[in-house]
Amino acid sequence: MATRTPGELSTATRPVITAHEVRRSFGGTVVLDGVDLAIAPGEVVALLGGSGSGKSTLLRILAGLDPDASGEISRTGSQAVVFQEHRLLPWKRVVDNVSLGVTGGDVRQRVSAALAEVGLADRGRAWPAELSGGQAQRVAVARALVREPALLLLDEPFGALDALTRLRMQTLFGRLHAEHGFAALLVTHDVDEALLLADRTLVLDGGQIVENAPVPLTRPRAPDDPGFGPVRRHL
Ligand code: ADP
Ligand code: MG
């Protein structure tokens, strides 16, 4: 059993990420003007905001990809990122894209399991160019899942997909979240998507979080919830 100093929060309740006073300017333009947020383990937080409001900038900072931002970020677990475009390496097969940088003796099994979870068990030997947009994004999700992240950062992950594929991906996300229990920051400009998938929504405007509101718990969330909708349940 892990020892803790008295008064210290257990890892079960400590946020997976905390950001304090995050600021970022480009040239003279202030994009983020003091952003604070915290995400609890297993919590899905949607980040809404108009085009150019700084959502991607904030996500990159949270992902540790922007050395020029200021503020404090603390993390308690691993994280993985899914971007709007899949960012698969075209010269690597699907399995090799998913396993890239993953270590351990059971990598092959973990990659197979992740691909099976996103419905692509039989596409491991394919090249990225042979996949549809939706399949490629599923591979990007598998690549994130295989890292068993405590926090998934997703930047409009379904935004480039057609409506039906987007619905399928939202359903997949709900199922994966129910099974794995990762926390997620889901950047989206789709309010319906936020209400469907998130526990809480943040709105970014003028460089700050101007709204922070829980999503009512009454709405159906996972595909097997009664009321999720006959169409969604069969996707
Ligand atoms: P969102 O994702 O909400 O649409 P972004 O975070 O991509 O917004 O961009 C916020 C603002 O910051 C925009 O005005 C954008 O032009 C500017 N911006 C983002 N990245 C850069 C960069 N690398 N250099 C200059 N300006 C940038
Ligand atoms: Mg963006």
C-alpha cells in the first residue's frame, strides 16, 4: 500500500491536471489571458469557444507542446493527445503507428487489443493511405488508448468527419470512456457533442474561461443507457 503524508489528497481524488494562470501571446496579441482549470480523474470536460478563441493553443499547452506559454501546469498521470487530423506516419503500417514509442514486453498484445477496441482488429497491416478518414481517426484513438492515459486531450477529434462517421466516433468515445475511465478534455465547437459526452463544459472567450458548468446528469451518456437513442445504440 502506498504511504501518504497526512492531509495529502489520494490519487483517486487529486486532479489529473491542474493549470494555473496560463498565458500565451503571439506577437502582441494576447490569446490566453490567465486560464485556470482542473480535471478530476475520469471526468470528461468539453472546451467550447468560437473559432480563434484559443482552444487549440490551450490544449497544446496542457499537452506540454508549447514551451513559450507561461503559467503553472501540474499533472498526476500520463496523457495522450488526439488531434483533428490523425497525424499517422504514412510510411508505417497501422500497428507500427499505434505501437510507436510504447515499451514493454506485451506491446503487440496491447496494440492488438487497442485496435480491436476501435473496431479495426483486421487492419493492423494496412497503410494509413488505405484507410478512410474515420478509420484513420480510430487508429489515432487506438494510438492514444494503448498508452493507457489518465488524461486524453482531444482537439476537435471528430470535426473533420462526415455526420454519420462523427456519430459513430462519439458512440465509440462513450464506450471507451465507460470501459477505461480516463479523464478527457474534449475541444469541440459542437454543443450537442459537448452535452452528449461531457460531464462539464468550459467556454473560452476573450482569453479566459467565462463559463464552467456541469452538464445535467439526466441525459443518456453511454450507448447502453436507455434513451441513448435507437440510432446511436445501433451504430
Ligand atoms: P481555436 O483552436 O479556438 O480556433 P487557436 O488556439 O488555434 O484557436 O488560435 C487562437 C489565436 O491564436 C488565433 O488568433 C490564431 O491565429 C492565433 N495563433 C495560434 N497559433 C499561432 C501561432 N503559432 N502563431 C501566431 N498566431 C497563432
Ligand atoms: Mg482549434
